[in-house]
Amino acid sequence: MILTVIKSRQQRDWFDIDVPDDYPVIQLKEMLGMRVYGESPQAGQQYILEGKFPDGLWFTIRDSQDIAEAGLREGSLIRLQRAFSTTDEEAPVYGKRSLFQNDSIGVMGD
């Protein structure tokens, strides 16, 4: 499957890669880290892989998936972003909030 890797915010800097459908996302992230940033993630650093269909919105691709399970298909766009953390857990996706939250910030209690 041929995927287009976007290296800049304006989508002007890109390259194509050919990967098998069953290629693990975690290995793809490591390979792209070397290609895009010239290094694998350092301590406290993680890579976030996102995918996009030509006319769609960006979505996060989980490490536990392979390329096909992530829903990517021939011609999809992908990008790799660096995130810094003090834990080994996957970095959170910002901008998304649960519909039902347990905290009471901004909510008046009885």
C-alpha cells in the first residue's frame, strides 16, 4: 500500500512510502521517526501517528493496530508528530472531551 507522508504543516513537504497492509503501526512510527526526525524517540518522548483520507479530517492511529486495521488505504495521508511525556503511556489526544465528565468544574452542585 502506498501512503503519502506529510512532513510540514502546509502539506508542501511530503514523500511516498510503500508498506504491506499488515505492517504494525508501532514499527511504522519508529521507521518514520528515523526518516522525518533523524532519530528514534528519546526518553520522555513519543510519536503520534495520524492518518487522513484525501478529503477527510486527521484521525489518530493507535499503536496496537496494523496499517489495514487502522483504516488506511492506498493514497491515504499520514503524519508523525512528536509529543513529550513523563510516563510510558500513550500520549492523550487533545481537543477531545468526554460527553459525560465526572468533574464538577464549571457546574453548579445542589
